[in-house]
Amino acid sequence: MIARILLVAVLALVVATPAESRSVNKRQKHQAARIDHGEANGRLSPQEADRLRGQEAGIASEEKAMRDAHGGHLTTSERHLLNKSARMEGFLVFDYEHRSQEAVDRLASWIRGGKLRYREEFLDGLDQAPGAIAALYRGENLGKRLIRVDRG
């Protein structure tokens, strides 16, 4: 008899906790673990980790506002938005400055392996500069245009 009462009580608690809440909480815990792991292994700088934690705090604030607007519940579209964390963000190269050597090494290996190619165009003499610049503005260049100046 006591076992049945306990079973009913446990089932009542599981049913009382909405599935939407568990899935959103699971996403939040997963993101927090990913940020901590990235910071611990050096893939994220402390500044990146702080920025991501701030974004997570913003998402939690949005969730609270959504729940307040619907009597403590989330609509299907709100739950989907929170779980997918839909956002668009710019890329700042300085956010990844701590990984610059990794980028140089990877790019160099791609160039050596032929996966990445580049073009260079050399023009001889400083007198070529005005025409070279005008051609740049007309979009006639491909790759890097260099002017070789005689030191003599």
C-alpha cells in the first residue's frame, strides 16, 4: 500500500512538471556545460565565455517574460525559439585573437595541400601605382595586386 502511494506521488510530481520546462532547462544546462568546457580547454577566451553567459542570461530573462505572459507556461513556438536559441550575430576577429596561431597553422596547411589557393599580381615600378589603383576601383583585380619598387 505504501509503495502504491509513493508511486502515485512520484507520478504526480512528474506530471506536474511540464515537459516544456524540462526541455528548456535541459537546453540551459547543456549550454552552460558547453561554455564551461570551452573555457576550460582554451577554445573560448574568458571574454567569449562571459559574452555567451550574458546571452544565456538574456534568454532566461526572455523565458521568464514569456511564462509571465501565459500563466507560467510557454507556447509551442516560444519553447521552440528558446530551445533553438535563434539569433543572428556579427563576427569580430578580435573575439578569436587567442586562436590566431591555430588559424595560421590551418590556413598554411590548406595552402600547402592545395585546398586553398590565392592569386598575386605584380606590377613593376612606382609609375604603375595610379593605374593599378584605378583598376582596383573598377574591379579589375583578382587576388592581391602588388607594386614592386626598385630600391636602386
